[in-house]
Amino acid sequence: LAENNYTTPTPIQVEAIPLAMAGHDLLGGAQTGTGKTAAFALPILARLDVSQKVPQALVLAPTRELAAQAAAEISNLSRYAPVRPVVLCGGVPIGPQMKALKNRSAAVVVGTPGRILDHLQRGTLRLGSVRYLVLDEADRMLDMGFAPDVGRILSHTPDSRQTALFSATMPGAIAGIV
């Protein structure tokens, strides 16, 4: 954190991190650039069991660019830990993604709904061990019509998972997803 010049937590981090560390589900609303990714990533990274080589955290984002940004921030925050997120997004070949899922620890998976569903259908991704689910930019995911896909993905995760929805705006429909 010090290397990233994180000296004072932002309001979303002050509110979200203690609740996430205590295992509560969250609805977090804060504008872009206020530290939402760290607000969900730091508790996940602190609570991962790195001895398990199965997906424990799933972060869904509406676009490949947002998924890449979230994965980059998670990688940055975990640079001294044995955690490297696997990014699963459309618009790029699926072969390297399948290889990454097979050949390295995939404790944290970050991706877009369409490609996550593609991996679920192929059997190259199993979400039965997911303990943490994050919908990043949940408002945009609803605007872009991903709700049915998100529902299908959620059906592959345990009911006992911790769920966090983060968004720049918080329409009432977001709470209905979980």
C-alpha cells in the first residue's frame, strides 16, 4: 500500500473494507476514481487461501477494458503475494485463457459475463469454490443488458458466497440481482 501511495483511505474504502473483512454482502456506490477496486480487492486478497488452486473470487465487469483495469489493480495490490488474477474476456483468443486456467492458480478470476459463460459451458471454469463475488460497475452491467447472464453465472456459485456490488450510481434494480 505504501508503494502505491495509499496513506489515507477514501470514503468508499473506509465504509466497505471493514464490512467486507467481516464477511458482509455490500452495495457500494462511489464515483469513478474513488478507490472502489481497492475497496473490494484488499479484503479479497487478505482472505484468500493461497494453498487452494481453485477460483475463490470472481469479479465481473461489463467490458474487456474495465476487466483489464480491475485485474491490473488486483495484480498491483498483490505483487508480493502469490496471487495473479486470470482475465477472461471476449475479443481475444480463448486458448491462452484456457491454458491459464489449467496451468496456474486461478484464485482470482476477472472477466466479462459472456466469456465467463463460455468457459462455464466448455467446462474450463468451475465456480463451486467461489467465496467472493464482485459485480464491478453493476449499474453499467444492468444498462448493457447483462442481468440474465449474471443470473446464469450466479447459479454456478455457492449460495454461501459473499457478494459485493460496486457502482458509480446505484439504481434500485441493482439490489435485485443478489
